[in-house]
Amino acid sequence: MKNNNNPSRRQFLAASSMASLGLLWASNSSFRFAKPNSVFGGVQVGTITYSFRSMPGDIKQIIQYCVDSGVSAIELMGDAVEDYAGRPVNPVPMRWTPGQPRPTLTDEQKAQLAQHQKDVAAWRESVSMDKFKEVRKMLDDAGISVYAYKPNAFGERNSDAEVESALRAAKVLGAKSVTLELPTSSAQTQRLGALGEKHKIYFGYHTHTQVKDTVYDEALAQNPYNSINLDAGHYIAVGAPHNTASLLAFIEAKHDRITSMHIKDRTSKEHGAGNLEWGKGDTPLKEVLTLLKTKKYKFPATIELEYEVPAGSTAVEEVKKCVAYAKNILA
């Protein structure tokens, strides 16, 4: 071991140096990751970060969940991002489990909530983009891109200044679209489309079981920046006349106006309209993903985890299973 020219000695020293550098890098990094790649057969498979709602959810944790799930692109919910950027803290507990009765608020809580909404509006109207740039840097470092952004900032009560602030944030984050539930007011979709056109960011409208083949037509006709955030699972859950053939036909007919698409496995209304693990429901997952591949459509397929996470598993593990399912079909 006294001879530094000995090959084994040199290899040992080199390996030790590299290990030290690795430990130094790890100690200075916020995340544990190997950069993911969830593009399979030319189709970008991603997830909406709502999928991780059952887990602690600050922005660094969410980024780690995405990496651990193996997704390289996401539809990013707005709460964690805005919290990181300094949004005023809500003084009223608002946790609510879907399927359970909504909590009843006292008059005092209602007043606090109304004031909080005013505070958030004022914050959005004046917030710097610096913290959003920091989030973009974290995402870039982790190898994750944002194709859609979903803050709770696009309602009829939100001012134009709030909407425009959220659109600027979307652009900083790298998103090409923002998403929200399809408004019932045609005046609202007219307003949002015009603001989207101003900022060159698409509004991707989402529907649940009110979806039908013509539900988007008015908004799409109003402005080219009004677009569709289709949900294949909800479409099938409607039941007759919706079926595999009509879903595929809808995607082909509207593909140039779809900016992103949610993928989940639901049963039809006739079979209970449940949310099931992939491969157990009625959503034609293979046919839909194969269509995206063969037609070379550029909009992403977004995993939305809505079935109950099995005992002993986590949302990350279930999203990972969905990624593997899609990869098996596409790759």
C-alpha cells in the first residue's frame, strides 16, 4: 500500500474521492433523486399533484413525490406554490374529506374567511415572481417540467389583476396552460379566454360527469386560448351514450383544442361509476394511450389518482404503478 503507483491503490483513491464528492453534493441538495423520464413512445405521461393529497404537501415534498413516482412532467396544483411564495395563511380550518358533509362554519369563521379572501386577492395582485422563479429552479434541478398550473384564482369573484398574476406565475413555472373547472357563465369563459390570449397561456377547462360531446363548444368558439382539459375517466363514468368508440372519436375530433388529458380508470354509470385501480374499470386506457401514440398527439396524459390508496401503500407507490401501466402500453 506504500506504492501510490499501484493500480489498485489509484483506483481506491479515485473511488474514495468520488464518494466524498457525492456525499458533499447530497448534503447540499434539497432532494434525493435520479432525474425521471416518463415519455414513452413519444407520449408524455405525467401526473396532477392532486394525486398526492393524502400525503404532507409542501412544495419540496411534492417535487420529491413526483421524482419518486417516476414522472418528469406535471399539472401543478397552486396551493403549495402560493404558500411557498408567501400567500396569507387561512385562519379557518378548511380540511374536508370528499364524500363527507362539509364542515359548518360559525359566523365568526365566515367573517374571518371573507377577510382572508380579500387578503389573498391583495397579495396576488402585488406578489413578486421571485419565489415562483425559485420553485421553477427546484423543478428544473429535479428534472420535472410543468405543463399545466392550477391555482384557485380563476373564479368569477377573482379580479383581472388576480387572474393575470396567476398567468404570469404559470409562465414563470413553464406551463403552457392553466386549468380549472368549466365555468357555467359564458361571460366568464369570454373574460378568461381574452386574458389568456393577452398572456399567451391557454385556459384548459375540466369537467366531471356533466361532460358531453358539445359541452366545450361555446368556450372554444369564443377564443383560441380556451381549450380542453379532458378527463377520459369522467367521460366514461357518464355511461350511455358514452363508450370507447365515442371517447376515441371525441379525442380525434378535438385533439387540436386539447391541452392536457386526465387518465383514470372509472366504471360506467351502469357499472356504478366507481374509481378503480388501473385495468379494473371501463376506461379504455390501452386504446386511449395507443391513440395518442399512433396519432402523435402532443398533449400530455395526466395520471389523476382518485381510487382509494390500498392499506400498506402510499399515493407515490400507486402513481408509480400507473406510470408502469402506461409504460407497458406505450413502450
